[in-house]
Amino acid sequence: MSKLEFNTTSSLKSNILLEHIMDFEYYSNYFPYQIKEVNIIKKEDKEIITEEKIIFRTLVKNVIEQKSLHKKISNNELITEIIEGAAKGTIVRMFCVDTSSGSEITVTVDLKLSLKAIFLKPFIKKFYQKYLTALIFKITNRVESL
């Protein structure tokens, strides 16, 4: 078990930011070299199950396949649980607080890895922080340019 927490900001309000964060099929456009594909398996009003193929480059190039359950708790909170794959049981929580200039986002990751993937823990922790910060930045830029 390993915890990671960090903060970032966006000029977008929480509800708009989370709406775009939940557009999972668009992610490969944001990260064409890191995300091979994202498919929606099941979609309900506040829950989406996705299947992702993530390209992870460390010493060798690996494609990580996983399934995730994304739950929109409110207009300012999203919880993702990895339900299949090497990181099964990992929980990612994004909580947004609106500010006068947009929103402040707190991301908490409770990372769980299989024994086969445990040696990748330092790389995966860095990946989560860089990837999620970049995702918020890219979504903000995309929405502002529309």
C-alpha cells in the first residue's frame, strides 16, 4: 500500500472540469504516446466502467491493460477504482473546490500493486502525478480554446 497526494489548479469551475475529465474516450488525444486506447464498457448516469490500454515506458515498453470504475460523487468529486489489472484495488480521488479564479484540485491516490508489478511502484507514483496534473492542464487549455 502506498499513498500519494498532491494539489493543482485550473481556471475551470469544478463541474465543467469534471465533465471533461469523464470524457475518457478523448484521453488518447491528450496522450497519444501513453494511452493506446480507452473503451467504455458500461455507462450509467454517475458511473462509468472503462477498459484502458496504457503504454508504460520504463526500461522496456509495456502495455498495461486494466478496467476502472469511475463514480461521480458530486459536481466536485470523482472517485476511480481500478477493478482489474496489476493495480487492482487502487483508488484515485479527485476533489475540486471552486475559487474566484477557477478551482483547486486535490488528488489522492491509494496505490495497490500486484507482486508482479511492485518493482514499478516509484515509476507508477511519478506517472500518476505527472499524468493527472497534465490531464487537468490539457483539459483546461482545450476548453479555454473552444
